[in-house]
Amino acid sequence: MARARTEDADVCRRCSFQGPTCCRIVSGQEEYCFPLSQIEKERIQELVPYTGGFVVSRNSKAFIDYACRLFPGEEELVRRVFPEGKEHFRLAVDSMGACRFLGPLGCEIPQEARPYYCRLFPFWMAGRTVTHFDTPTCLARREGGTLVRILDILDTNKATVKDLYGRLRLVWGLPPSKGAHPVTKTF
């Protein structure tokens, strides 16, 4: 990414203070937060001297169903990776639903150490196609409208999205999807 991520910092920072977003959830919806791998947790701990930013959550039926919707056709695999009753890490939120790493200037985790889900959002993969979540709370989605424009606003590209998605699958314990873009960078 050639440009400085000033637009990313601005749009994401502005979005984080508008209410429920990817950095701020509705209180009571914590079980739907994405899981955090041990690798991601350790990387954050190395770069952000902050304690209390992580929580252990139970793999509830609601959490597993949500994870299955992220990976259609791979429900059996998702259920094996996140068996009901077992646990996973996630980012902690405060009493108002804000991520504990959300500060007055936005995310306090350096871009390169953020969880893969955070770096991907609002993008996702549908098979081999880069797409985006149609979430009305995402300011980048609202301001951009189209996939190309959202990619531009967030100063990223399809190759980076594919790479991050591949990394996310690996650290969450999911094998690369058939025909997926190869992960070529280091963790």
C-alpha cells in the first residue's frame, strides 16, 4: 500500500464514534464478536502494553451459527474448529460496547498488528470473489457505495483482501479454501 493510511484512520475513527460499528457493538451482543487466535492475541500484546483487552468466550450455539454464516458450505468444518461448549478469545468491550482498544483517536493497535478480521472489515470473500458486508453502520461503505470506491477509501486492494482472508482462515484453524489466493506474506 503506497499511500499513508490517513483516509483509513479518518473514516474508521469517524465511524467508531457514530454508534454500533465494527469497533462498537450493542451491549448484549458480545457473543457475536469474532474469535481471536492465539497468534493475533500475542502479536497485539507485543506491541500494545495494555492489559484487559481480551476475554475468553464460550462457543455458544449463537456464536457457532454466526461463524457458519461467514463460511457457507463449510459449516461442518466450522463446528469442528469451534465446538459448542469450548472457548475462544475475543477482544474485550467496555460497558458501552466499545472495543477496549478504541481510544479517542481511533484504534490503538498498530495497523499491522490488528486482528485479521479488523483489517478485513468491511470486506470478505465469497468463494474467489472479493465482496463487502452490506452493513449500514459502516461509514466507509456508506461513503463509498461500491466495492471499488470502498477499497479506495480504505486504501487497499483486492489482492490484500484475499491475502488477509487467507491468513484469517489459517490462524482460525480453517484450511485454505479450494482455489483460494495463496498467502504469500509472513504473519
